[in-house]
Amino acid sequence: MNDSTKRKAVVVTGASDGIGAELARLFAAKGGEVALVARREDRLEALANEIAATGAKRPLVVALDLCEPGADARLEQALNEAGLGVEFLINNAGFGLIGPMLTLDAAEQLAIVDLNVRALTALTLRFLPQIVAAKGGVLNVASVAGFMPGPNFTVYYATKAYVVSFTEALAQEMAPLGVKVSCLCPGPVTTGFQARAGFELSGTMAAVKPALLPAAEVARQGYEGLAAGKRVVVPGLANKLMLALVRLTPRAMLLPTLAFAQNGRK
């Protein structure tokens, strides 16, 4: 099928839960045709049915593990078979693991890099020509973690630093081509992320719960930030103030403070 005859789609990775699911709902409500991508097909089907019940076009469901080699090509094939081209790419899929590097499984830590960095980059590279042709956009979901080192959450924080840097540079490259590129950097959000990472917001970390933004609000701010062409979107005043403090704090003080905070999450 010729690219010019394909319908324009919004591809949302990590769409089975949390921010990804909320972004899918938002784009569908705004009239976009959505493709849902994640490993858990049952959750994707449930979300697709929910969106269709609102009167929006039923999303395409693509059950796929983005860590697997060639996943980006298989996703493109599924989109081609459905007659879809990519106008907006929402790179939301990602995970982290809490604990000292020495005690965590090495293969799982490398899988964090595979998903948060390699897969995000591979998908962007594969679909960027279509996005440029459609004058669409890319929204990469990072974290406030991307602006600081994270002892006891080392690999996750490092991957999110890559996402922030990658997004800001790509935004500069794409601006003359009419393509919007934004990085959504939320703080902690109550989603399935915590369970996968191996911690709960309890004990000393329970105090942050009142400041948490719901996933739907984070998604809304990300959607509006992309539409406005913002390079970086940090939802919530508390998160903005925290990042300002991080920038002013010497690393010699910041590192032990963050290490203590991560220990409190366990």
C-alpha cells in the first residue's frame, strides 16, 4: 500500500496501563485513530473495547514485546496490514528496578536499557520518515529521574536521562520540518510501574502520596505540551520545585540524599 493512501494513526506503546492507556484514551477522544502496543493482549483488547464504546474508532491492538529483536519491524508490518501510517508516535513503554546493581538480575537490568533506550530509539528511527511526511509528532515519556542520578535505581535513572537528552536534541532537529517532539517527565504516578519496579509508596515514602498526580492528569499535560510544541513537560508544581532544588544542590549532597530516599521506597 502506498504511504499516501494509508490512514494516519497514533501509535501508543505501553498502552495497557497507566499513562499510556490514558494517552490512548485522550488521542482517541480527540478523533485520532489509535494503535495500542504492549505485551498484555487481554488488557489492550479491554481498552480497545472501552474506547470503541465511546463512539471512537476501535483501536488496532498489537500485542508485542518491544524488547525482542525486530519488534519495530513487526509493528510496522502490523500497521501496514491495517492500512495505517504513523502520524504521532507515543513512546511510553518502559520499566525500572529498584535495588543495588549487585543484587539485581543482570539480564533484567539490561532489559531496562533494551526497552527504555534501544526500543524507543528503534521505533523513532523506523517511523520518523512517516511522521515527517505527516507533519506529526513524537512524545517520549521519561521522568523527573532523567534530571538526576539515582543510586539504588541506577539503570532506570540513567535510561531516562538518555530519553530527555535524545528528545531535546531531536526536537531541535525536527522543528524546521514542522514536527513537534516533546518529553513528558512526570514524578511518581500510581500505576503498575511500582509493582514492576519492586517497591510501594509506603513507609517514609508514603508522605509523597498526596502530591501524586493521577495518570489522566499527567497524560493531559503531556498531550497539551506536545500540541504546544514544548520540548519538556514536567507536570505538577511540586515536581517543578523539586527539579529546581536538584539543580542547586551539589552532587556530594544530592547523591546520599537520593540513595536514602530510594532505600525508603523498598
